[in-house]
Amino acid sequence: MDFVDPLTELLTRCSTATALVLVQGRQQRLQWSWQALQQARHAAADWLREAGIGSGDCLLVQSSNLPHCFALLLAALGEGIALLPVHPDVSDTMLQELLERWRPALLIREASLPGKHWLAALRCPLWQLEPGRLRWLQPVAPAVAASVARHTDLALLFHSAGSTGAAKALRYSRRSLAVFLSMLAELYAAFPDKCATVAGPSARVNILPWTHWGGLSFCLQTLLEGRPLYLLQSSDPRDHLALLQETGAQLLLLVPGLLTELLAVAPGTGVLPALQHCLAMGEAVSLEQLRAVQARLSARVYNAYGLSECLTGIYNRHDDPSLPLGSVGRLRFGEAVLLDTTGRPADEGELCVRNATTTPCYAEAALLAARYRDGWFHTGDRLRRDADGYYFYVGRVDSLCVIHGRNVYPREVEAVLLQHPAVRQVVVSALCLHDGRIRLAAAVQLQPGYSLGASELLDFYLRHGAAYVTPSWLEFWETLPCNAAGKFDRPRIRDTLQRQYLQSLAAAPPHDG
């Protein structure tokens, strides 16, 4: 049977129905029909051709949630141009690295973003997105690039800093992207409308940036289903809540950080009566957090476990009656194996996957060689599989700590601390003591209105957790920083905890005797 390319439908669909609604705040709206989106796509394709950008070239776009980005995406797919979406908040250093590594033929940025004085030195042509003008692609630096790389086998390059701090990317060919969207169709088919109307399928809301791979794939799948798609530019969780209430969204996709923020502004149970399901992407949500969300929102929450650099083939379906709470799902396609520390298959170990959807890419060639071998991607995540084939996230392989001769994963300690009603979020990491021994440190964010002492929280841990892994250093933080993907910035948190621990030793008075 011939492979059916879902991208063909995405590129050819044209009607007067609503396609995109940009929501900039509580009141501001910019609505595009499918017909308007396709017109913008053809206009963008014409402008790119006039600029000499064509098949095999790379187009780097640095922008927030704008309908114009999807016009560019459709234009790039239709013209055979590789698209590289980049978050507006990416650092200057990282943006320079991306420009030097991928050597795009054109850089497109929002006009509102601050200028970069080093762009001229890289000789990269720069155009601006100016949504308020009729001709919204404006060349501002028309110099020809010194060296343009060819990417004839690529449709999409997706960059991510990653929770471990290693720069990485997805490299999608047109076929692999189509396969991925076909898999998404199977996943989202398990979340049908509970109250579909004569007017058509219900709208879906994306509060993730389109530069987040989960957000972009969710948007693509929504467009493929012919649903209206609401894009929210605001980062205020109160705006998230208001839009979800207004649209009556039944399915919500978000990262754990946004999930926590949403709960903080939700006034009580039943605040989103239409909401049926939440897919928590990024880091797997703990069992305690899942229970708290389900109690507050009255919606089932699923761990939509995934990786920026590889589709695992493991996911949940809501129509699975035996699905255990906290599971990241079962293997639905491709191959997967768990390897223990000796490299042998086991029921718990590092997850390695092989399928036809993605090819991971790292800035460091040595890291890529270590993680991607013989078609198998070594995820660096430790999972457990039960007798029924359900997988559960345990922690990062590289976060393993050996304390008192026992293997300890920080996630186990986080799960205990999260049981305290005053704890909102927590990150636990390895701590190197002054004598070289390894112990644990914890950064804790409290619930609004709560006060708690370190000794009180540690006493709570001793009553519910293993004494030998009690954190040796504990700090209360106002907020826990996240990276552009919405995950906890664990390298930054770890380094800060380690530095502040060492500073405390240096400031301590000398000990007599």
C-alpha cells in the first residue's frame, strides 16, 4: 500500500472556515480563515523565491506565536525549504552558534526583538516580521550570505537546549515528518470530542510556544484535523485560564511548569468544566502532582513522555481501561529495549528506541556518536516496565547518585518532598561535599501563602522517605528557573546549589578544637 502523506492535505486545504486565532491578551484577537492562511502562504513563497531562497536552503525563524509563522512553515514545506524555528528568548551566543552551524540562507525575526549588532559580521540576510503591515516580510539587511549550507533532505530542523544543557536538534525529512504526523493522528484520535456540535469540531488551544516541538506538532495536528487553533502570546497563567474557559477546550497540552502555574491561579475545583484530558509533555509528572491536578481540574492527566531529539513510540491512550496512573504509556510503534548497567535487556534500565521518525543531532559529534548507534537512540532516561508492558519514568541515567553504597535517583526524593502540602515544586540534584563525598541538595518552591522551615521539611522527609538519602543542603527559592522548553533548568539549579553550599563553607567561622 502506498504511503499517504498527511502534509499534502495540509498544503492543499483551503476553505472559509476558521484556521487560526491569535490571542494577544484578554481582548485582542487576530483571526485567519484557512483561505487567508493559504493566501499568506503563497505570498510568503513568492517573497522567498524573489529573495533567491529555494529547495535545499535553510530558513531560520525567531518569533513568538504568530499566524505568520505558520504561513512560513507551509511555504517552506511546499518549496522544499528546511525551516529552523528558534525561541525569541534564546541567548545571543546560542543564536550565533545556530547561524554558524546551519548556515541559513535567510534569518527572519520579529521587528519587536532587539537588534543584534553581530548579524552584519555573519553576513546573514535578515528580514523582519511586521504583523501590523500589509507587506509583513521586510528585508532589513539584504547582504548575501557568505556561505550557505545545502539541506536537500530536510523539511524541519528543530533546536532545543535540553534539560541537561546539551544543545540538540531534530532533523526531519519530509517523509519522517509525515510519519510522525501519522503517529500523532493515532494518538489524538483517542481523545474524541465529548460534545461535538453541528458547527464542527471543537477548537484547540495552544499555550506553548510554536518553537517548542510539542507545541508545534500539536498545532500541525490541529490544522490537519480541520479544527480552529487558538494561539496565545501571553505568558500570564491567568490569561491561559481565561482562554481555556472561553473556548471550552476539552484537550490541553502543556509542560509541567505551565501546569503548575495554571493550578496556582485556578480558584477551585471544577474551574474548567469542559476540560477532559491534559497531556503533560517534557519531564514526566510525578504521581503526587498527577493526583493534585486531577483533583483540582477534574480532568485526567497523562504523562506524554517524549524527547526533543527522538520520538520514543511510547505513549498513553485515554481509551486504555488498564492504564495505571503515573505511567508514560506502552510501546505503540517501533522498537524499544531497556538496558541495565551491563548493557543487557532488563525490566528496568536505560531506554533505547529505534523507529522511522527522527534522526537526532547534537552540536558535539562525540555525544551524537555515543547516543545514536546502529539506528538505536540511547535516550539517557531510566525507565521501568511492569508485567503488563506499561513504562514508568525513573530518572536520568546521568543523575544516578551512589550514596552509602546504594543507587539513588533524585526523582525518588523529589516525589517524597512533593507530598508536603506546602511544597509547590522541587528539584533535587547531586551535591559534592567538601571531602569529596556525594550527597543530595534540594531547591524548593513553596505554595503561595505558605511558610515552612528547612528543619520542618526535613523532619517530614525523614517520616516518609529513606533516611540515608535525606538532602544535606536545602534551600527555599522564590521560583525554580525553566529553560525555553518549559522544563526545569536542572544544570543551572545544580550549579547554583553547589556554589551556594561552597560559599556557606567559606563564610562559616573556624571550628575550634
